[in-house]
Amino acid sequence: MHYLITLSLIIIAIFITFYFLYKPESPKTIPETPSEAVVTLAQSAATEAQLPTEEAIKIANVALESASTPKGQKAIIDLTQQAVVPEAAEPSKLNEAVKTAITDIKTTQTQNAIDSVNTLAKQAASTESVDIKDITKSANVALQSTSTLKGQQAVIDLTKQAVIPQAGEPSQIKKSAEIAIQDITK
């Protein structure tokens, strides 16, 4: 009887040892931004290494969040399909798909940022104060798309005015919105 218990413990020890020595790779981290997701799919599609389907779908979903046109969505889907097959994509097709997807994502992000600035401006012109929690998303979207301190300050000014329970000066609101949008679109 002791031999069976000892033998069982030895088999379990061997199994555990082999598991930790040869355990499968942990899944890669999923990119946070749509552009990073497109790049990850493209890198996988460019090699003969096959990306696990579940991982490819998660990455594609990140990219598809900001794709707004059927052409951009199709490019991301094409990249995803190529990433899960064990052969490298043709470089010219791969470059075209990446270019289409990134252009679509940038256009969508730019439009979302402009919409956010317009929302902030509308709220800044209101006589009602807005809870900071309600405008945080708009402010963050706008701030992430600005590239200069002047543009960021304009977004901050609109956000500050939106939480004050009186309407802001219309000319100042217009000026801040124009600065922010100009920064976003350059």
C-alpha cells in the first residue's frame, strides 16, 4: 500500500515538474489603443507564426472600436484573418490594409475629439453647472487628441467653465473651442 502512495506522489511530482518546465506561453497582453492593435495584427500577419484565434479576436475588437467605415473595418478583419493563418501576408496587401485601418481610426478619433470639444463648449455656455464626473470622458477624449500646451489649456478652460453654475463669456468659449479644435485637426 505504501508503494502505491509513494508511486503516486512521484508521478504527481514528475507531472508538476514537466508542467512548469514546459508550460504553454502565457497570452500576450492585449494592446490598449486601436492603432497599437492594428500594428500587433500586422506584425503577426507578416510572419509565418500563427496568432491564436481568441487572442486575434480580442486584439481586433480593440482596433474595431475606432473604425467607423466599412473599408476600415474590412481592413482590420483582413489583418485579423491573416494573423491566424500560418503563412506570411503579401507585403503590399499588408501595407495597404494597415494604411486603410490607421487612416480610418485616426479620422474617427479626430471626429470624436471635435465632438467632445463641442460638448464641453456647449456645457460651458450653459447657466447650469455640470458635475465633473459627467464631463470627464469628453475632457479626456479632447485632451488625448491635443498635441500642444495651448490646445490642452483651451480644453481645460472649457472644462472649468462647464462646472461653474453660470454661462461663460461667449467669445472666450468660442476662442477656446477654436484653439482646441485647431490643435486636434493639425
